[in-house]
Amino acid sequence: MQAGGLGAVTKTVEGFGGVAKQYEQIEKVSAHHGNSWEVLLYEQIGRDRALMFDLAEKLQFTATSEDGRVLDALAHAQRNEAARGEYISALGEDGGRVDISSGTQNWQKAVVDRTRPAQFVRKHFEAMVFTCLAEELRTGDVAVVGSEALRRARPPASTPLPSAANWRTGCGQPPRRPTPGTRTTRAW
């Protein structure tokens, strides 16, 4: 064995964040190449977690069809919002398993840990719930109560929107002056 061989390897791995960090990187690459991007999503939306829970609490959602699986999953996520561990219970208030079939097969694989069948991986469950909720809102399968009244109160699409300069002066603020040395027009 070469002098310092194992020590050099250990030192190199530690220099890159340690074994746990390297294992996490390997899982990310594996997920990317295995077309399982869902497990990577929490890192992107995790910093907005509190905002998403706050918004979900303030808005009242309703299913526009008989399928309320996403809203049931959202309610389960909200009940477990204070959880900070890696896992949450897969059982709902009624003692039955929370239905996650509204998510894709990849989501279901990411959410369920085979070694803990009665639990969900919390961060993947939350990411799945908010992703599925966004999709259901986009397709109209879930609606925000009162959103129809907002749509009717909005000016018609043919009404021009005020420009930023007009908005600033309407609020009592002086119009912005161009910063010296910057372009004020765009050349398309």
C-alpha cells in the first residue's frame, strides 16, 4: 500500500464536504440521469416552504370535480407543517393511508420510503403536494374560492395597463431618471 493512500483519499473526500455530502451528490446525479427529477425539486422550492404554507392557509381551495385527493394531501401536509424530521406519518386523521395517487409514479416512489412503509419522506411529500396543487389550479381541477369574483372585477383585456412611470407619478413619486451610462432604450 502506498504511503498515506487511505489517508489521502479520506482527506480528499473530507475536502469535498465529507462522505454524506458526496453520497448526496451521487444521488442527485443518479436522479438526474434516471429521469427522476422530482427528488431534486425540494431544493428549489424548499426556501419558499413557509410562503407556500402561508398562502395555502390564507386561500380557500375547492375541488371542481369529485377528485379531492390533492386537497386531502394538502390538508395532511398542513397538519404536519411543524414537523422538521425527515419523515411524517402516512396516516391521515381517519387512520387510513393518505392517498398520493394524484402524483406521478416518480413522485410516489420519491414520497414512500420502502424501509418505512407507514411514513412519507416529508420534503418530497410537501414538494409533491405543492407541485400537484399548482397543476390542479392550472388545469382548473382545483379553484380558489372567490376567484371568479376577482376575474369579473378585473378590467377587460382590451383596457391598457398603466405604465410604470404613470404608476409612480400617480402614487406621488417622481418619475425615475435614467442612470448615467445606461441604455434607456432597447434595440431589438
